[in-house]
Amino acid sequence: MRVDVMTFPRPLPAVGAQAVTARDAGYDGLLFTEGGRTPYLAATAATLAAPELDIATGVAVAFPRSPMVTAQLAWELQEASGGRFRLGLGTQVRTHVVRRYGVEFDHPGPRLRDYVLAVKACFAGFRGEPLDHHGEFYELTFLNAQWSPGPIDAPDPAVDIAAVNPWMLTMAGEVADGVHIHPIGEPGYLRRTALPSIAAGAQRAGRTIHDVALIVPVTTIVGDTDAEIAAARDRARQTLSFYGSTPNYAFIWDDAGFEGTTERIRVHQKAGDLAAMAAEITDEHLAVFCTEASWDHLADLLIETYTDLATRLVLYNPAFETPERYERYGAVAADVSRRTGGRSGE
């Protein structure tokens, strides 16, 4: 496994230093998610500052940009990184896509499938093949040499998609190069739902699940004292309650044996009571959805839990931590990567 760290784009002058810090701390890669800032510009700054890092959008919102625009961005990032860029895409939710971005959202699953195929058709076009994509939502048929970035001395960028429900996971296994598992995708969910669905999709395309990167975020509770563990648990409760308020994710909680969690959290969300939302996350929830350990044992537990479930682990917490803890997480990341063969070629 390689071990990455999730982060948010910062003002561009700060991103280079952020990337250097991540590299020096021991992480294999940086994932930039899309919030108020575009992940592509941050990914560019990080790539130029720390070319040794794997860089990914984790994830970028797909639909507001045409497949051609996204393909061009990914192509140039792949060229600049020497082949170390991964294009991570997601649908977002209707409110954001329609009301914030002003674009269509109908049939998001099939639309994203077509989008991925359109992006890959653009990659082929950049290498000189005719651009000839005729999909349900996107039709791309014109690309002459003047408007093409041309071939690059690197493989096509990997195209990964965020998927939660079985249909999306199956589709990802069929057409994507990797799958971004949701942050509440605990090991039981991976075994029950994600891996079988991805494998079924891969089989449709004449390949196996081993051809699909499994990008798995991990929420950790780590500390060497009772006070440190208690503080980490409180932070984890806040994170899990945020995701627990989303109806589309309710089945994950239910299947893990926590029926009704989403409904209870949403009652408090509608009242604007963040503390009560977090209080709905019990110690039993934390035991299932988080990895809890002392610093000395965290690497061992991550290896034990995820070696057969993930191609890439994404440490979710360090983005919110102090510089000291960020570095300690980096040391854990480097240890896990070395011991599981993630850095076997380095």
C-alpha cells in the first residue's frame, strides 16, 4: 500500500511549502479535494514544488467542467509530474451542481460513466487517434493538432471516481482506474458492499478487481494518553456526525448494525445543534468506523486492517492536526508504505 494524506487547497503561494512538508514528513502523496478552491491549481503548485509526491484530485467535481477541459488539465498535470498524477472525480450533490455551479445533474451515475469514457477518449485524441466519442450525455468529435496538447512521455492519467452505492461501485469497477471509497467506508462495508460490486464491474470489462486501485480513507483515533485519545475521539465524532447527516449514506450505518443513526443525526442537524449531532456517535460507532491505537501501534493496526482491502490508504485526520501530529502521521505513513511494499521501487 501507498499512504497519502488528504488536504484542502490553500492560497497558491502556500501550496508549494505544504507539498514539501508532506514529502519530508513521509507521505507518498497528496490528495486535493474541491471546496472553495479548485484542486487543479493546487495540484499544479504541489507537483512543481515536490515532484517526488504522487498528486491527485481527491476528488474534483466533474460536471461543471466539460470532459475536454478536465482531460486537458489532467494531461498537463500528468506531464508535469512525470506520470504521478491521478484524476479523481465525483458527482457532488444536486444542490451544489445545480444551484452553485449552474449545470445539469440528472442521472448522475450514468452521466459520470459517460464523462469518464469521454475523458479517456480525449486522452486517446491527444495521442493522435481520432476523437470519436458518442455517449448518452457527451458527444466529442472534433480535435485538430492546433487545439491538442499532443502526446506526452508518460502513461495516460489514471481516472478514479468516488462511489458509495452498489451501482456506482459496479460502474467504477467497469470503467474507472480506481475507486475513492467514502470516509465512512469501514472495513465491513468494504467486504460486504464495495469489493464485491467493484469486482462485478471489473468482470464486465474483462478484468479483475486487482486492475482497479482501491483508495481508502481512514479516520484514526491516536494518542499516548487518555487525554489525547479523548480529544481524538471528540474530533472523530464531529467528522462522523457530519457524514451521518447525509441520507444517501444511511445504508452504510444500517448495514453496520446502527439502524436509524442518520435519522437521529438529521433531527439535530435541522435544529442547528452540532454538539447533539456529535453526541449521537457512540463509542460503538467509533470502534467500527475508526482505527484507534497508540502512536507506536498505529502502523501495525493499519497494516493488519487494510492490507487486503486497499491499494492506497488516505490518512484523513492530518489535514486538521497540529504540525507536530502531522509529522507523526507522516512517520506512520512511511512505515506502513515501506512494510507493505508501497515503496518497494524506491
